Amino acid sequence: MRPARRKRVTRLPSRRSWALKEPLAHKARTKGIYLLPNLFTTGALFCGFYAIVQAMNLRFSDAAVAIFFAMVLDSLDGRVARMTNTQSAFGAEYDSLSDMVSFGAAPALVAYEWALKGMGKLGWVAAFVYVAGAALRLARFNTNIGVVDKRWFQGIPSPAAAAMVAGFVWVMDDVKLAGTDLDWPMWCITLYAGFTMVSNVPFYSFKDFHFKRSVPFLVIAAIPLGFGLVSQDPPKVLFGVFVLYGLSGYLMWCYNAMTGKQTSVVKAEASSESGNDSSPQSGQ
């Protein structure tokens, strides 16, 4: 007779082994929040909130300057995160929320309090169009990462749009012109910035510019010249620079259309992979 086979007994892990594994699993699920880049993002958020408070106190020049400071801090947080290898999903989401306050709600409220309030429904509709354009612009940017050519922005970026709105308020307030006398120009600029943010017009992103790359001597010599020009009259110079940038996308779009070049900034391989998908994300 064959010997009877022994039944295989499955042993359950002891309580001690579970106690050892639980801290390891909890540690693996924990996601860290990096301090350094988020400090810059928090600073930009504070500048946006400060601009709103100053606009409510009718100190419009201070509000416009705060928005420009938010632009500087917003341009640094991403670069600092990449240089220190501290990128995170939390930082990306926090940056988008900060941009919505600093470059969405703050410029719209500044423009409304300065000039648009006296226009009634037309005034707050223009301000809302700008806020909605900033929100849609940020949402599309987050979902189109990896689809849009990184050398170009799809629509004007929200910091540049905010600079056009806040820069106009800064210049006019600096020359002592009241917003009630410039309500229609402010209305046009606000709508232009809002609609341009959600357009498909290409704007140069400067993301292919690297600080480690060697440059001609004239570029180094032009840097102090630029600082000197800005120091002569910051409101007019900065507003003029961003107006030119706000028009550059339409000039580039017209040039590409006349020369037969592709006017869309969506990568060709991304468009081919999407097939017949007609969603806004892949069909632009």
C-alpha cells in the first residue's frame, strides 16, 4: 500500500509579522511635500491675495505691482523644483491653484474695481470672461502636457494675460488718469486677454532657453541695458513688453497661415494617435 499523502497546511502569518509589515506599507503610501518650491508658490499666492486686498482699498498701483511680483515668484517655483529635483504632483496642483488666484481672480477684480464697476453688467461680464478664460487655460494646460510642443504655449499664458490687465491699470494710475474715464479701453483689454488665453494661437514659451548654454557676448551686454530701461519707467516699459508679447502670437499665427506652415502647436504624432477623436483636448 502507498503511504497516505500528508495534507499541506497553510500557515497564516503571525501577528508579529503583520506588525512589522504595516509600518513599511504605510511608509510606502506616504507622499512627501517639498518645502523649497512650495515656498515660492506660497509667495505668489500671497501676492495675488495682497493684490485683491489692495484693490478693495482702492490702492491700484500697489495691486498691480503685487501681480507682477507674483509673476516673478511663479516663474521661479518650477525652475527651483527642477534644479533641486523636488517635483511632485502636489506642487503641480498647488501651483495651478495659486495661478488661478494670482493671475485669474486678482487681475479681474483689480480691473473691475478700477474701471469696470461703473459699466454695470458689461463690466462684471468682462471680468467674469477673464476669470473663466484663466480657469479654462490652466485646466487645458494641465491636461495637454506631453501633447503640445513645449516650445509654444497654446494661447497666451495666464501670467502674461494678467500683466496686460494689471500693467494697463498701473500705467494709467501712474499718470493720474481715473479708471472711470478709461472703462472702454479696460473692457477691451480684459476681453482680449480672456479670449486669447483660451485660443489656439501659438505663443513662444522660451522653454528651450537654457542658462547652461553659451551665448554671444552681445546677449550678456543687453542684460544690463534691459535692467536700465525697466528702471527708467517700470510701468510703461513692462506694459509695453507684455503688449508686444500679447500681439506676437497673432502675428506668428498670421505668418504661419500665409506661408502654409502648421498653425497648431499640437504635436503631429499626438494628433495621429488620437485618430478621429473630436474632443477639445486632441482636436485642437
